[in-house]
Amino acid sequence: MTQSFIFLAQSVTGAVITIIVLLLVAVIIGYFTAWYYAKSVYTPVIKGLETDKMNLNKQVDGLNEDIAELKGKLATQKGKINELEEQIKALDNELKLLAESGK
């Protein structure tokens, strides 16, 4: 076994295989190092963004509730406007009748 390893180390093919293996090991080390680095840097950023997203969703829900409340108030005010317009028409008719009777 030792003789075959020494033979591989002394040949060109053995050197190429050794270089390829060492390059693959370097690629694996580089990949995991980059992955851990990105994970450590971007995990807090992602958590912060998720927190901001939850807060914004809560604000949107609150605004939707405000919109529903304002729509209800608007409907109430429109009803009051209609009632007041009817009162104005009735008072105008009454005023016309008084003006005609006063002539």
C-alpha cells in the first residue's frame, strides 16, 4: 500500500489527482465558510424584516378597521343628509304656502 501511494505521488497522474482532491476540499471549505458567514450576517436582518412585516400587517389591519368604521359613519351621515334635505323640502313647501296665502 505504501509503495502504491509513493508511486502515485511520483507520477503526473498522481499529482493531478492530488491537486483535484485538494481543490475539491478547498471548494467544500469555502462553500461552508461562505454559508456560515451569510447565515450569521443575514439571519438578524431577516428577523428584523419579519418583525417589521408583522408590525406593518398589524397597522394594515388597524387601518382596515378604521376604514370600516368610517364607512359606517359615512352611511349614517348620508342618512342624516337625506333627512335634512327632506326637511328642507317640507319647509320650502310650507314657505311657498305661506307666501301664497299671504298675497
